[in-house]
Amino acid sequence: MFSIVAPEAVRGSQANSKISVGLIGSGGRGSYDAKYVHSDPRARVTALCDLFDDRLEKSAAEIGVQSPKIFKDFEKLLASPDIDAVIIATPPFEHPRMFEAAVNAKKHIYCEKPMGVDFPGVERALKAARRADKSKTISVGFQQRYGPVYLEAYKRLKNGDIGELGTARAFWLGGPPWDIQPFDDPKISKLRNWFATREYSGDIIVEQDCHNFDVLHWFLDARPISAVGHGGRKLRTGPGWEVMDNLSLTFTFPNNLLVNYEANQLCPKGFNRVGEEFSGKSGLLATSRAKLVHHKGPKDIETIESKRDITYDAFDDFLNRVINNDPANVGERSAISTLFAILGRTAIYQNREATWKGEFGNV
């Protein structure tokens, strides 16, 4: 359960004590996020924004919100003085401009990952994050940062519980998360099926795999020096699909640390294997949203299960910070994590070694 703060002590009377939240992008993920927020006693969803009426109607029903304000223009939602915070859950190509606009509007922001689909977009978001109002909380949907099993694994890694780190690997192996839906208008079809296009999604390595890269960024506390790899479409070759269905990469990090990464969307529906492994001289930490497994020896393996979906933990932190006036801004670090994915994608698309400095300079 969420911890409950006496909100009237922080925000005035009981009548106006709840955080008023607007949802920008009322699709599946946005509705999922907003449902958590609306069910929390500290907040209420008061406004929905989307271009499509059917999505607005479905979102309102899924969230359980009665008579929300409805917007087709996200800038009008941001201009509403009665909205304290926004969730941005639009297709990834829209994140930079909407994030920047939310910063300019001085809202508390929970922006879904990634921070953009290309370097100019991510750089735009990074610059906006750096100049954001310091009294506002900025969170990004890299939920692993808030999951108790990940926090415990990170503590053990930094405490030297597995000895000197020798190598790491990460992986996202699963089935296709979406199917293409037909629409008569080609422009509408492209937008509604944004996940299938490189331009709108950034490909699976940016849209999906950025979760793993944020964990690597966090645990290794470094940017990769370079990346090499391959990827392509092996089985998902039907009309409308532009993105890869499988890929494999090797990153070189400082101190000659090699990190392997593998992802695919080729597995049977219902199967997935997603997580990271950190191997040291005296042990191994295997992390995932579901559990932490600490291999200490041949007959000494400790497992700690997650108690709930770590999305709860991410929003718990966000709402706590807003209502307790304890702001944090993770926009810059989240932008850097997104660039891990773009570096890997560059290596694959251009079939060459891509270097951090060559692609991003001193970012």
C-alpha cells in the first residue's frame, strides 16, 4: 500500500489537498499509469488529453475517472492552472517537445521513457531538464530505479558483495507486445501503430530496451565508450513493420569492461526473460522486475522476490516528493540512459563501431 501523508498539512484544506494530475497520451500505458495515480489517496486524475475520441473514452473507463476535463491540445492542458502534475505517455517521438512544454509550464512531470528517439530530440529534453524549476519534481518511467529488489542489488554491488566486477550482461527476450491495427487513413494508421515505425518509436532498442540500459547506466556509473552489433527483421516481415525483431550488441565500458546485450520480440506470447546480470570475482547478481537472485556459491543462492509491480514504487516516490515538497529531477540522467540505446542502434544500423564521443561529443 502507498504511505499516506496528512495532505491538508501540506497543501491547505482537505478539499484541495489532492494532487491534480493531467494525462497526456491516453493510450494503454498512459491509462495504466494514471489508474495507479487515481487510486492513490494523495492524487486524482482530473484531465485527459489525446487526439482520438475512442482512446479518451476507453481511458476514462479504465482509470475510473468521472467527468474529466478533455483536451485534444496538450498545450491547453498544460495552461490549466488547476493541474499540478502531468503524466506524458505519448509515442516516444513526441516526448521531447511535450516534456519541454511541461517544463516551461512549471508542472511536476512524470514522463514515460524514452526521452526521445534521436540525438537532437534527447538533447532537447536534456536541456529542458537542466533549466527546469528546481521546486518541481521530474520523474521518468525507468521504474527499476525505485524497485526494492534493484535498490538492494545496487547496494550489494557497491558494498563489494560480489567482489571486483568482471562483466555484465542484459537482455529483453519476449514476444511482440502489439499487433498492427488497420485504419483507412495512412497518416492515422502510422500514428496509431507508432510502435511499428522507426520514426515514431525509435525502434525496439530505444522504445523497449532503454529500461535495461538505464539499469546499466545506474549500476556501472559510466557511459559506454563504444558499441558494435547486429540486428534486423527475421520473422516479423509483414506490411507496416519497420522495426527490428532481434538484435545483439557488445558495449565496451571504461576499465575494459565488456557488456553483452541481447533482445528480441520473436518469442511465443506469454514467454519473457528480461533482466540483467553482474558477475564478480566472488558472486553474481541477477536482477529483474520480479526478483533479485544473489549467487554466492554452488550451494548458496539467495532469492528476494518483488512484492508488487515496481510501477507502484515509481509513482509512490513521485507523489511523495510532490506532496512533501521534496523535489528531485532525474531528467538529465534519463536522457543519458536513452543515448545508450541510440548508440547501440547507430552501431547496428550503420554496421560499424559507434563511439560515444563520435556520436554525442561531451554529453
